[in-house]
Amino acid sequence: MSIDLTSPDLYFNRELSWLKFNTRVLAQAKDSSLPPLERMKFLAIYGTNLDEFYMIRVAGLKALLQARVQETAIDKLTPTEQLKAIHTTIHKEQKMVESSFQEIMKDLAKHEVTIKRYKELSSKQQEIIKTEFFEQIYPVIMPIAVDSTHPFPHLNNLSFALALKLEDSKGNIKHGLIRIPRILPRFLQIDYCYVPIESVVNHFSGELFHGMKKIASTPFRVTRNADLAIEEEEADDFMEIMEEGIRARNRGMLIRLELKESVDETLVNFLTTHLELDPLDIYYYDIPLNLGTLWHIVTEPSLAHLTLPTYSPKILSPFQEGNDIFEAIEKEDILLYHPYESFDPVVRFIQEASKDPNTVSMRMTLYRVGKNSPIVKALIKAANEGKQVTVLMELKARFDEENNLHWARALEEAGAHVIYGITGLKVHAKIAQVTKRKGHALQGYVHIGTGNYNPSTSRIYTDMSYFTSNTEINNDTTKFFHFITGFSDHSFLSTLSLAPTHIKPKILKMIEHEAMQKEEGLIILKANSLVDVDIIQALYRASIAGCKIELIIRGICVLKPGIKEVSENISVYSIIGKYLEHARIYYFKHDANQCYIASADLMPRNLVRRIEILTPIKEPDLIQKLKLILSTQLQDNKLRWKLKHSGEYKQVKTEGKSINNHKIFEEYVTRMHNQIKKETPEYLSSQLAKKVLKD
């Protein structure tokens, strides 16, 4: 029987799949087994995720709607159908968001942590906040009248403000705004009582609109299209056009309005008249707006006991203090699993090279590096001292453009050779090469990662770091940098594979080869997202052939598992927990190398529109390490969710011992660091790994 693998019935919608991911994040906020601030953290993540989804994905759908595009993907849902489903889902989840917030606040109240409006404070507390208002807030904010002679002001993306309905001395109704700049704190704090700034500004609004009587008010927040449209081919100065693009982000189409519940209807009419929004894009909340700012409370150091215990990443042999990092790499290839194993050796790799007079050159790609990057500072130091420093600074890294522009200028001023990107492509590969003089010869050292060169996010993202002095990989790395800095042909590398030319064909070939093994075949793919239709269809064909396929996909998954005679042999899981799963690990049982790590997800944007790197891991001990990571995650019964063919996810719960892979790796690496020689836990044993991986 011939099966049409292009049928829309075999695919989930990309945008709705992403919403399911954010729903799983929200479920963590409702998990009463977690400490209250840990739950609040997931509420904050849910909110910031939703902001970005609206700024990019919903904005994109609205643009397609305006362009009258009807079909957008293989699932055949029109932009109108997708927008309707998105609005329905988010409106439905509002009650879940609000109930989660209320439950968390009840738990926090037991620890005397509260969020109170100004009018709910004691008289003593009100005096403290009043003083702070007049000293720190009043000089910064401005009243904005809106009438025939005072036009409605432009509101930047994610602007937060108060709208007011006022009455003058003659009984005339007026409207005004008070913008609350981001420079001001979201909450004013008295001990562990957090006071939303809008409630304070609202209370003292009479000080800003003298002689006016306040009839009604509401805080509100707007979201705009924030996707940058950069015409690279027409750019004489790429840095200049990126700066213009960043400014344009605040002028994008308005796509969402958030309000407080029970708002005066005339204020809603006032806002919507000026903002021209679809009623479906208006959301009313009974909790403080801007969930992402709950980080203000979550990160309070003195409240750390109300989160999960902080784990301190460990430095294991051979990178322990006192060891020469480059000698260690020369002796053996090394694979680190962050955040359990510290990111510090990656920073040291760059810092020590920058100080060493024998260092001849340093080359890196940088995507998201953070605001206070020790890595970029080390590169600046090396350039200042005359070393050859080459940096590909990807200016198109979404929402990090300004930070990357800042560092690009600083590197250039120090004398580094800075490339801003490749026309038409984002450089998402994470790779660094240090070349040193040893006697009369040169020796190269390479680091390849699945995550960004950012020490801060490395403590909360799971990622792989691979160090090698392998000659073939060094030669490939040199060719890679020649390609991105000049006009070199990158069509052939001996060991590494690059997107957009070779990663996708290689993965397709490996899937096909595994499918030929039929029931003996086994594929395990761990990634953030699975969207690419060609990859999905190859997996369907492998499943039809009898090959077993295990997918650990954190976020979007367009593939439908469990469909009779198509994907019966495919299981899809998502792991949501303390750490953000970010590592890409690809396993093919019958491939010559078996294990690969990659910067690329299984999406067209990664495989077709970005420069990415796929790296084979060849050393038996390192292959075994990757197998143990995969096998442990496939046994997790605390953080793992299983995707059903209906599109719903169900948390995996099994009898017996609790297996939380995040906790297991924390404990396991800690024991290794402390050199406690106890029996390896059963879920990390080679025997069980062999059972799970059918070796």
C-alpha cells in the first residue's frame, strides 16, 4: 500500500506545537512539589516566551494575512486559522496563568513574601513608598495629555503605561497617559513586600495632572512586530543598517494589548481607537502585567531557599586547577556536559591563549555572548597585544543585536578582524580555534559547542563542549574560517559537516542507512525543534521499514508519532525541568561514528538558512558518555513528557524509583568531582544503557 507522506494529516502545525511547549512550561508553575519561587520562575519564562512568540510568530502570521497568503506549511492551515487557534489557546490559558500566580502567592505568603498594591500597605509602609516615589520616580515620569492638540504618543515595543480618564474643573472628560520607563524598577520593595510600580504611580497621578479629578485608570502594555527586515544586498554599511533595523523594531505593527481586568470600558475604547487592534488581540489579566518581570523577585539572593537548590558546576579532570588546558587537550579529546561540568574551561581556553606569548592566532564565531563577556574581553586583550584575532560576530542574533554591535566595535578598536555575518545567512555555528607556536611547528586547538559562548546561560542551559587537537578537525576549522572571511570554497571538509550544504544531506543519508537495518535499526535524535519536512518524511520511511526511533524534542515537533503503518515505531518526548535542554545529540546505531553533536536543530532555518556545524564524536569513551546522557533521559519519569498522536503531551509517570535526569547528573558529577568511589547508579550503568540503546 502506497502512503502519501505529504498528507497534511501527518503533520502538526508549527505554531500550535510551540504553544504546547509553552503550556508544558506553564505546567511547571502549577507543580506543587516545586518550591514557590521555582514555580514563579516558570511563570516568568512562560511570559517572556509568549512575548517573543507574539513579536515574531504572530506578527509573521499577521503579515501573511495582509499579503493574502493562504497556505503557509505542509499542515495546510491558513494564517487566519492559525491566528484563531492561537487566540483561543492563549485566552483559554489565561485562567491557568492567573490561578498559578494566586497559588504561588499563597505559598509565598507563608514565608512573608507578598505583592501588594499601594492602597493595601500599612500607613508606615505607605510613607516609605511615598518618599521613594517623590525622590526616585516623580522626577523621571511625565504626564501626557491626549486631545485634539496633543496627539496620542508613539508607544515603543513592550511599552508599559497607565491610561487615565480625567475630569477637569468644568466637568469635561479628558484622557491622559503616564509612561513607565524601563529604567524604573517593576516593583518597589519594603523588606519582602513587593509593590507594583503602576499602583504607586496611579495613586499619585493627581500630582502629575494638577487640577484634574481621576475617574478611572488602567495599566496597559503593548507588543509590536519586532522581526527585523534587513536588506543585506543593499547595505553599504552593515553595522549602520542593523542599527536602523533595531530602531525600526519600535515602529513595528501593533499586535497585542494587555490590560487589567474590570477596566473602564471607555478607557478600552480610548486605547483601541488609537491603537487599532483586533479585539482578539486584547487580553485582560487579573494579575500584574508583564510576567517576565517576576524575575525581580525570583532572583532575590536572600530568597534562594525558596527555589531549587543552586548547583555549582564542577571542574573534573583533566581540566582541574593547576593543569595546563592545552596540554590536556593534546593528550586526549575531551567532552563536557554543561551545566553539570563547568563552562570555566571554555573561558580559560580563550583567556589563557590570550595571555600566552606563543599564541599566534585566535579565531571564533560569536552569537550570544552576554553583556559582560570575559571571552570577548580576553579577545580584546589578545588583539591589543598584537595577536591575530578573527571574530565572526553575528549581528543578526535576534534580540542580541545591540549587545553584539557594542562588542563588535570594541573588538575592531582593539585591532581584531571582525566579520559581521554572511550575506543571506546567519552564522549559528559555535567554534573557536587557537593556534600556538611549538618550537618550529604550529599546533592548533579547537573547541566546538552546541551552545553559545555565554558563561551566564551556560549555568542554566544543558549543552555539550568538545575540545580537540585532532589534525583533521584543525584543518577543517581553518578551511571554515577561510570560507567565512574570504571567498574560499567550503564545499568539502573531511570530518566536520556544514549547513546549508552538507548537514541535511548527511542526516538524510544516515536515516536512510539506518532504515535499511529494519527492526535492528535505531535512531535517537535530541534537539530543540523538529520541523524540517524532508527529515520528517525520512523518519516516517524508516519507521515504516521497522526502524525504532526515539526523539527527544524540547519544543516544536511537527512530526506526528503513533500513526498506524506510518509512525508506529516513533516515540517523541520533551524534557522540561530545572535546566533548559539545549544540547543537540544525534545517534545512529549502525553509522560508522554513531554519535554526533551539532549547533543545528532539525529546522529549515538551521539546515538551509544558517551556517551550522555537525561534529562526529569518534572516541569510544566520549561516545559512551553521549549514550549515557540519552539513555538516562529516555528513562526519566519526573521531567519527561510523551507526545500523543492527538497532539497532546502527557507526563511520563512510572512505578518504582524516581528518575530525574537533571538531579541524577548533578549528583553523579558531584561524586566524580569529590572522588567518591561508589557504585554507579543503575540508571547510569553501561548495562542499562546497552539495554535502552539495544547494543
